[in-house]
Amino acid sequence: MGLVREPLVSVQAPDRTVQAKSPEAQTSVQSPAQARTPPRERVAAVNPQAPPPLAALPAPYAPPDRPGACPSAAEVAACTSLADLQKATEGCLACPLGPGRLKFVFGEGAPKARLMFVGEGPGRDEDLQGRPFVGKAGELLDKMIGALGLRREDTYIANVVKCRPPDNRTPTSEEAKACLGFLHRQIELVQPAVLVTLGATPLRELVGVSEGVTKVRGQWRRVTVGGREIPVMPTFHPAYVLRQYTQDVRRAVWADLQAAKAWIDRPE
Ligand code: SF4
């Protein structure tokens, strides 16, 4: 993959100015042929993670007796708008994350966005505000979206799980699976041209790729949601970029996002 010569600006930049992509950056990403050619094979939904030892298993979760708190698959499928879906799901207590949340973080953005980002789950800031990607990681995501020539509100941003995992731990596969139907319906309603997965959790739980992000980032995948195949560009989570704030990591994310942008900009 070609490398950009002009990485994103430092997230610590005091004036929060979004740096536009330079002509160099525009020309040094993947060739159009590379960027427009996601493989056709479907990735098997296999998670080879070994189960934890029995002693470490948490006590089984018993959903509270609250009729309507956990919408059925039929109720989710019956939602014909994102607003309906949010209303139907925001009281959900279908997994152990529900009772611990401060706010349900449904997702937000353009209802018919062509570019949709999927992250892992809410963190502290998101739990407080009820919005996805609003902390430091969200600030960086906004800058990257801006550098593509888009606004955050032109895209749609959601997470695999809608409630904050304690101590920002990775959601378990059980929790992710309990929530995945909501994300699927969101994707069906938005109908994005491209999904960008941020980090390992959406890649594993939504796309079925269990290899590490470092290995597969920048390589097109596909996922079928609601009978529709959608190209997926895996890349690093912005929080990882902030932790590993090296030129190589920033260049990699920038190249991945440019490839996704080139796909949505292609002539129909
Ligand atoms: S994470 Fe998802 S499945 Fe679990 S309680 Fe929250 S909304 Fe429901």
C-alpha cells in the first residue's frame, strides 16, 4: 500500500483546526484500481477464541422482568426509521451492560450516509453524553473525517454495543451478540456504501474476522446485512491511534480512510 507523506495533524493542536488533505496525500494513497476492488469472498464468521476456564465464568445474567425492555427481533425488524429503532431499543436490558449504563448510546449521523463508522462501544464520555465518539478519540475521528473533506454529520457513527462496558473493557462476544441485531437494523436503515470498522471488536463481531487489525487493516472485506453485501474497510480505532501516535500508524489510518472515501466517490 502506498504511504501518504502528510500525516494528520496532532490531536493536541490547540486551535482544533482540521488539516485538509494535501495534494501529496491525495495522490499517494492506493491506486484507484486497488481502492475500488474489494474482494468478493465472504469472510467466515468464525471466532476461534478459546472460552475462559470455568472458574472465570461470570454468573449467568438474568434479564429483569420488564416487558418491553428487551425488544424482540420482530420488533426491531418492524422499525422503519432510525428514530423508531432508537425508541424501541433505548430501554434495552438484554445483556449485563444495560443496568450499568448512564446513557444508551444509539448512534448518530446522516440517516442515509454513504460512509458509516462502526466502533466497539461507549466509553466514559459517550456514556455521560449519550453520543458515540465524543471524547479524545472522537475528536480525532472528527479531524480525520474533516481531512477527507466531509463533516461528521455527513457520516453515520455507531458501535457494536450501545451501553458502556465497565472500566472500558472489551465487550464479551455474548454482549456483542445480544446487541448485534440493533446494529444490523441500523445498517439496513442507513444503507451505507462503505463500512469502516474501527478496531478489533467490530471487525470480529460484525464482519467475522478474528485476525488482528494490524494484520488486516487496509484490506477490503465484505459483510452481508439484510441481504445486501457491503464493502468493509478495517482500520485502527482512534483510541489506538492516540496511544500509538506514530507516523506509521497515522499514515496507515489515513490511507485506509482515503480508500474508503475513494470507494464512495467512484462513479456509479
Ligand atoms: S449493550 Fe445492547 S444488548 Fe446490552 S443492554 Fe445495552 S442495548 Fe441491550
